[in-house]
Amino acid sequence: AQTPPPPLADFDAYVAQAVEDWEAVGLAVAVVKDGEHVFAEGYGVRDLEAGGAVGPDTRFSIGSTTKAMTAAALGMLVDEGKLEWDDPVIDHLPRFRLSDPWLTREVTIRDLLTHRAGLGNADHLWYEVETDRDEILSRFAHTPVAYSPRSSFIYQNIMYAAAGSVVEAVSGTPWPDFVTRRIFEPLGMNGTRALLSRVEGEPDVARPHDRVNGERIPIQNASVDPVDAAGSVWSSVADMSIWLRFLLAGGVAPDGERLLEEATVDELFRPQTLIPLSQFYPTTRLTEPDWTSYGLGWFQHDYRGHKLDFHTGSIDGMVAIAGLVRDEDLGVYVLGNLDHVEVRHALLYRVLDLYLAPDDVRDWSVELKELYDGLAEGARAQMAAAEEARVEGTSPSHDLSAYVGRYGADGFEPVEVSLSGSQLEIYRGPGLQGPLTHWHFDTFRAEWEAAWRGTAAVAFETGADGTVVALRSGGVRMERLPEAGGT
């Protein structure tokens, strides 16, 4: 273990206590300051069943902190004169289509990276569905416009997947290989992998965990590879500290090679769109910023008189957070392997306080745990209210066999409902399948075999002729599809 500099003298003990208080499984933290790697430690285990201590080189999913790498990759192409930030996407990706023809023509590279193009979240197109990026983008063309373009903000993974396609179209190199050759290798990030499929089977890799019935258990990885440029990278805090130092150095690698022009790095961090507080992190209830914005792959807000650029990463059982205060040459990176263990925010703000306000350091672990425990209690109350709304004593209006079939909607992978004995079952994808249990009337509850993914309400609709014609789930209506060979 290294000896931390004076601002971090007690930080190791603070993290160890926070890991215990938040019941984190495994956690790793790195801090960089003034071009130096000043702190890197691991805590807990990679796997509750198999064990294995977490260290600075342990790889985790970095989730959406990948987005900054995609923005940087496009910045490299800007530096080479191969594209401009405000080029229409279709100039470089002619097959790109959206539901509105005007949007198709007008959406720019910058819009892809700033979550402001007028489209709602469409993660159902890739999450635990057997598909690839090309098919996802094809289905995305059916996503309706949700708000006036460039007037607001809704977080969008699929637009980043499209940005990955632009990287490939312009450079001739698939996105995973581009970031590997142009970012990871020149920076010496030797343990970093662009895809889950490239890290599986390697040593020193953390396993994701979640809570089921209050107990922490190991779970299966949810692959982000189908939308790779949005969040598929796996890395360690040792490697990610190199990435942070590269950004703080204005695009210069540790060996002195310039990989990005300084003006391009500045553009990555320039506020691009304002974010309503309703679309920002709950932490603002305590940090109380005057403004919240988004750059090119970075959330932003003011903190103690400085601009904080940061981003989280979250996928089933894995969390990450990256934070930079560029005018202080300060960076923090945290990785963990328990689903939404929000101690990540607490450790970020703790480090910022130690450097920016050493005489006014807040106990962020205590304050944020109280906040997030309250949010969890509110979610449990909503679930309890849904349980109370159930109408007891009702029965389905049809025999169970009448609900069997395939259901689809434009842009969606078809859903299959089958009957096994006296039990209806639903299949949406390899990670979203399980029994349908009668709830009330013609509404059933899907109980996913992957129990950590919770449940979903599925309501069937009867047509004028008395037959089952559609189902609704998650706000989407899917019509019953003709049987094979039918009309």
C-alpha cells in the first residue's frame, strides 16, 4: 500500500468504513492530482462465492463512463479533418434513420453525444435482447419524438451506439478496435478491454452482485456489447487513472505523445446543453448546484466554486464514477460490483472536499446513505401501494391457452407467450423470461427467472370478436402476430 499525501492521510480508513456501512461487495478507488497517481486501493472481494481480493488492477464494467471515450474517439477524427462536430449524422452514416424525416436530416454528431435530439430512452431495444448494433439502429427508426429537439434532455444510450457506427464509417475501423488502438494501447491501459466478450475468462475480473430478498448474491453479467460505444468497456482504477491524467493533461499521453488537440479536449468539457434537475442525480438535493449541464460525454455542475465534470456507469451489479476538477488538476475514479451502491458518489465528493475545502469536509458517506436509503424506502412504498391496488377474487376472461402467441410492435423484438402445463410463460430475451402469474382480471405479472431484474405487469387486451389481440407492458402496446403460415 502506498502512503497517501496529507489531504488523503485518513482517506483509506474512511473508504474502508464506507465500504462496511454501505455493505459493498468489492470496491476500488483511485485519485490523481497534479499529473501524479496519488491513491489507488482495492477493498472487499471480486466474488462473494469464489472470493479474491479486489486490487487496483481488478477489472470491472465501467458502464457509461465509456461515453467519454467515444466522444474522444470522434474528437480524434475531428482533429484529422475527417468530420466536424456539427456535421449531420447522415453525411457519414447514410443508413441512419429516425421516425421524423426532418430529424433524420438535421441530427448532428454533437446531438448524438448530448442526449438532446428529442428522442426518449429506448433501452428496451438492446437490454437483454438477442440483437446487434445494426439491428438496434434499424429498430430505433421507429422511436417517436419525445420533445422538441435541442430544447431539453433525456438520457440516450442508442445515440451513443450510433456514434460508434460513425467512428467505424469514418475511420474504417470498428469502434472496439478503434478505442483499443487509438486510446488504450497508446496510453498503456494494458488491462482495459473494449467489450465484455473480450474480458470473459481473464484473471482478476470482478463478478456483479445484486440484492434478492435483502441478501447480496452473485448475478450474471448483462452485456452492453450490442451498444458498445455507450458503455461496454471493462477496466481497473489503475488504468482509468491513466485515462483521467491524459484528459487533465489536455490530450497528452504519459510518454509525451499528443493524442488529442488541446482545443478538442476543451470542447469535450464545454457545457453543451442544460439539464433539468428532474433529469439529474438525486445528489443535487445535498450539493445544491446553481447549474447542471452536459458536455460531450460528461455531466457537469458547480461545486465549491469549481466546475465538476463527472459521469457514472451502471449496469446490472456493477457501478462506476469518474470525476474531474480540471482547474485543480484533480481526478477521482471509483469502481464497484454491487448494484447501485451509491457510495461511489460519497467517495467522489469526499475527495473533492479534502482538496477544495479542507476546513469544511462533509461526511458524504453518512449524508448520502441517508438520502439513498430514503429513496429506497420510497420505492418500497410505491411497490406496496401497487400490491394494495390488486383486486382479489378475479379470474382471467379466457382459458390460458387463449393468451398463447407472439406479440410485436414496430421497432420491438417480438415477445412470446407460451403455456407449460397450467403455467403461462413469457420470453422477451435470454435474460428476461419467466412465468406469468395471474394478478387480476386480464393482467398478469412476469416473474423473471433472473430475480434481481424484478417483475413486470403484462395486461392482455380482448378485441371486439372476443379474442386476445394485444398485450401491454411497460407502456408499450404489442399486437398479436399471425401464426406461422397464417395471414
